[in-house]
Amino acid sequence: MTKDQKVVAIQEIKDLLQDAKVVYVADLEGLNAGKASDFRRQAFKQNIKVKVVKNTLLQKAMEQIEGVDYSEMFQSFKGNSAIMISETANAPAKLIKDFRKKDEKPALKSAFVQETFYVGDENLDTLVSIKSREEMIGEIIGLLQSPIQRVISALQNKSEAAEATTEEVAAPAVEETPAAEEAPEAPAAESTDETPAAE
């Protein structure tokens, strides 16, 4: 690779890393052409950018990124390396874990997620369990809606209770009506009995 080619390659990596909030470095070595293509396809579907890079060029590109010190990750840059850029914190980790059901690779080398560094494949499960921004927003909305739903539920219960009370008050009035009609019948029966007595 010529000097100019290296400059171009470093710039391409920098363009990928610029403003990236989720950066994974994985080892794809050992995946055959078919599996590697499948891995890239799955990554594309999940909006994960994958690029195989040279370790030295990756390190140089990271050193030139302002605002983030990637030096903690450099120790993991050995052998075959591929960077994975995503908007979702746990998406690359889930993709790696899914592929690992059948193979030993891909392996996680290191990751920069939510302003925290994770170095070593043993961090894969931790990264899988990190909630994505969308999941966190969903949970927050759920928590915010919960008290409102309780208030609505309480109001509905009060409303139903009030309706039930109104029905209970109205119910005896309906039952008393026949009793009121029966009242005049009693004297009528007495007057019938008194008629023979008068004779």
C-alpha cells in the first residue's frame, strides 16, 4: 500500500468514526467467504456499517479523531480487525452473539459504547444486555404513562362507583311504587267487611 493509499484509507476510517457513538472492533478471521457475506448482509439489514481494516491504519485514524480518546482499545488491535459502526448500542453485540451460535467467530476485541470502553470478548454478554436508546425511551415513556394511566383508572373507578350508587338510590324508589299502589287496596277490603256489619 502506497503512502497516498494509506492516507485515503485513514480518511475513510475517520469518516466512519466521526460522530460515531457506538464503535465495535471485531475479529472476523476464520469466517469463510459465504459466512462473511452473510454477516455483512445481516449487519446491513440492522444499519450496522462493517469495514475490515488494518490495525495500524485504524489506530492512526482513531488518534486523529477529536473529542474521543480511543487509546484504551489499541491493545486489542491484533490480527484480523473489522470495525462495526451502529446507532444502536447493543445491535453489533447481538449480531456477533447470533453468529457465535454456530461458530467461534466473530469475536469481540473491544467496543466504545455510551462513552464507555469495553476491552475483551468476555464483555459481549454485558454489551448485549445494554439497552438501546429506543428501548430506554420506550421505558421512560412507559414510566411517564404509568401514573397517568393510574389516574385515569382511578377516575373511571370513581365514575363507575358513582353510577352504581345512583342506581342503588334509584332502585328502592322503583320497588316502593307497587307498595304505594297496594296501600289503597287495604282500606277497600275493610269497607267491604264493614258493609254487612252496618246492615
